[in-house]
Amino acid sequence: MNDTPPVCDYEGSGYRTDFWEGRGREYEDLTERSALRRLLPSGGRRVAHLGAGFGRMTGELSAFDQVIVLDYSHTMLRDARARLGDGGRYVYVAADIYRLPLAEGSCDAAVVERVIHHMADVPAALRQIRAILAPDAVFILEYASKRNLKAILRYALRRQAWNPFDEAPVEFVALNFDFHPAYMARCLREAGFRTERRLALSYFRLGALKERVPLWLLVTLDRLLQPTGQIAPFSPSVFTRNVAMGAHPPAALDGPLFKCLDCGAPLRNDGETVACPHGHGRWARRDGIYDFKEPLSG
Ligand SMILES: C[S@@+](CC[C@H](N)C(=O)[O-])C[C@H]1O[C@@H](n2cnc3c(N)ncnc32)[C@H](O)[C@@H]1O
Ligand SMILES: [Zn+2]
């Protein structure tokens, strides 16, 4: 019954230690934080951090009363929980963005960074995200741009087959996509978002530069360049701030957080499980993580 697109599975992955910690990516991390801070609203009730991974950026969402830390990978969520703690504010959810178990209109913000590049069906993912947002909610989306200076140069020198100016997404490795800014702008519009701001970042994502130029200088220069993305980003990473348009679904910020993955009814909380009142299924909460990847049997 589950005919959703394939997921890039991070179960068992050492993403934190293999990609971030001690891997010379302080510049990328700091520029992403600075972009997120620029775009985040000053506060809010409930933010969905989708594809949150090990919670690298989740701490930036402290102005919200509640933070839904959602990821497909239990490994990532366990790591996130160990880092962020339980402490009331955080709700950990194992689920697929293509099948979000969150109630319609239940969040007044969503943040997705370094995730959409794993999505073969961007429109389907954006539809799911739009549905959980209340009217006028803010959606911050980061995506990997194919129209970046390095790709343009490589294409000009015939070192790269794909055309960075072609609007179609390019899958350079299985389930890893780069997107053209015009393509992403259209997908966002069609999913019911108005893009308010766009930042271009990580222009200095080059080993030689990062080795020779002080980190603070690279981050400062990056920050100065970020606003140029409003007109034309040519950077490898783009952050956008989008607003959910229209009155549907109505805001449901006070209602139940979870919905049935089958019929959409609000789920009843039975302590260590949440259940559909129409008997479509029950989902477990184990070690502080709601598990919507598989329903409980029986
Ligand atoms: C490159 S990591 C980024 C993690 C985090 N956003 C960060 O910036 O550090 C991509 C994350 O997206 C998650 N992910 C990929 N596809 C997903 C899906 N369909 N539903 C939920 N999470 C997904 C992965 O499990 C992984 O944790
Ligand atoms: Zn149901």
C-alpha cells in the first residue's frame, strides 16, 4: 500500500562523525546557521524540523515552544535525542517526509536543510510539508543548486556532462540531486508557497580557500554575499524563506499533533502508543521516539 518514492536511508550511518565532526566543514556549518538565523521568525508555537538528522541545527529553533524533530533514520534520532535531551520542548518522530503523520495545519513553521537533495519527487514532498502548515506559516528550505559557479566552470571546460542551466534536476549519485533555482521556485509556488527571501551561500566551499583563509573572514564574506541570492544565486547552496499561502488547511496549533497515516483522523494517545480511533493502526513510542515507519501489528 506504501507506494511512496524511495528514501535515502541513513539508518546506521555515521553522518555526524564521517561528514561533520573534525571534517573541515566549520565554514559550511557556520554559514548555514547564519542563514537560518536570518530567515527564522522571532518565535512561534510549533516548528517541524524535517530530516533533522542528528539535530545539528535543531538548537537554532529555541524560540519555538515545541520542536518536532523528525527523521527517517532511528540512528539519527537517537543521536539527536542524546544531544538535545527530552526536556518537554522536543518531540522525536521517525517518519517519511513523503508520508508525514503530523496533523494538517498543526505547525506554524517548518525547516528543511540538506534534505530535499535526497528527494526524487520534490513536488510530493512539498505538498506534504504544505499540508502540515497553518496559513501564513514560514517554511525555510535549503537546497543544493546545480547552477553554481563550480558546475558552470566544469561544464564550460567539458569536465561535466550535465548542463547547469538546464532546469531539470540532476541526479549525480543515486538519490542525490542538484536543483536549478528556477525549478525550485516553480515547485514552491505550485505547492502553495510564496518565496519571500532567497540567500546564496557557501561560495567559498573550496578546500584550498578554507585551508588558507581564516574561518571568520570566510564566514563574514559569505554573509555579505548571501543577499545577492535574492536576484540570482550562483552558489552551491540556497536558503529560501517561504510563506504558506491560502486559508487551507486552517490552523490547528492547539489540536492533536499526530494523524492517522491511513485516514487522517487525529490519533488517540494511549501512553506508549498512539492509535487511530477508526482502528487503522497503532504506532509505538519507544525510548522517547514515536515510530511511524511501521505500525504495530495486532
Ligand atoms: C544530509 S542529512 C541532513 C541532516 C540535517 N538536516 C543536517 O543538516 O545536519 C539528510 C537527512 O535527511 C533524512 N531523510 C532523507 N530522506 C528522508 C525522508 N524521506 N523522510 C525523512 N527524513 C529523510 C536522512 O535520514 C538524514 O538524516
Ligand atoms: Zn485511521
